Amino acid sequence: MEEMNLNEEMAVHCGKVTDSMETLETLCCEEAEKLLATLDVPEGGKVEVPFWTEDFPELIAVGKFSRDKSGKVIYELDFSESTL
């Protein structure tokens, strides 16, 4: 699968470093849902978007957006790269 990395161009900022991980996960999911409507993912491609805290920049997760077999844009949030 071809990968398009837009880390330099696109990022999501939500929550604070003092928020619980549960809260941050919820906020990231809400923001990812919003991105689904606006993000242009090429057929057979993948777009990665970093999710950062708003106050002191800490990486919460990386959103991996792609298209399923029906052409619908889907996402997965990878919290394993978090710096919190």
C-alpha cells in the first residue's frame, strides 16, 4: 500500500498533557471522525496524521487513514507512539 505522509502539513491538536489518557483517546476519536468528512485519501493510499496536545506539544497518537474495499475512508488511531 502506498503511503502518503502529511505530518509536516496536517496535524490535530486536542486536549492537554494533564488530561487522562481516556479523555485524550476520546478527543482523538472525535477529531478523527471530523477528519473523515474532509480528508482526501487517494485510492490505495494511506494518510498519517499526528494528534498532539494543545498546551505543551506531546504526541498522543498517529491517525492512519485509508480506504476500505468499498471506497469508504476509514481510520485507526495508533497510541503506541505516544510520548505521554
